[in-house]
Amino acid sequence: MGDLPAWDAVRARMLAPKPALSCTVYGLGKPHPVQASHDGRGGWTLDDGHGAAEASLSWARSALEPVRYANLNHASGEVIRREREGARDSLVVDIHELRRPGGPALKAWVDEATGSVVRMERLDDPAPLVLVLDLREGD
């Protein structure tokens, strides 16, 4: 599947504007999955099917639009490998200080086409913090 890009190239994909997309997002400890869609022009719709306010579902949007992580510009990372899940390719990266300075190191699966995080877990715990299923572009 080719050479691996450098961390800076992956981070640039994560920071780039997102295309129109839709998916289902699951979060560790969250009571309900979130149906998420993006119109490709900056507008998001997040719905957990139980009336939660979109502001309380921002954890799902942050995975899909990683530019929302305040420390992404300063985080260091290492691209580990490429994985194919269904029809989509992801780059597996170890990221340091993504959420806050001195915070735990995280492993993230970054969708190559969109730059969205489709899975995230702590390096020392393989339970997914966030898991994105059925990511589709253009919906």
C-alpha cells in the first residue's frame, strides 16, 4: 500500500477542511452512538437519537474534525502503519500531547481520504475511546 507519509503530512490532513460525510460515532462511556453528518461547507449535524444537545456531543465532532483539538498544531506524532478497513485506508499514528500538554499518548487511526480520526485509544489501553463506523463521503 505504499510508503508511509511523515507525521506533518498526516497532521495537515487532520487540520484540512472536511468534505461532505456521514457516519456513526461511538464513544467510550457514552450512552448512545451519534449519527453525524457534515455538509462540506462547515455545517455539522449531530444526533444521538435521544435529544442530547449538539454541544454535549462535541466529542464526536472533534474526532471527525480534528482541527478542534487545541494542541494538534503542537502535538508530536509518529506514523506507524497503514491499515485497510473495508474500502477505506487509515494511517495508524501515535500522537503525544494531542488533548493537553503532558497528556497521555494516544493511538489514532486517521482516515487517509478525509483526515478524520476513525478510532482513538490510549497507548496503554486498547479499548477505543472513539470509534467511527460506516464513514461515507458525499452524503
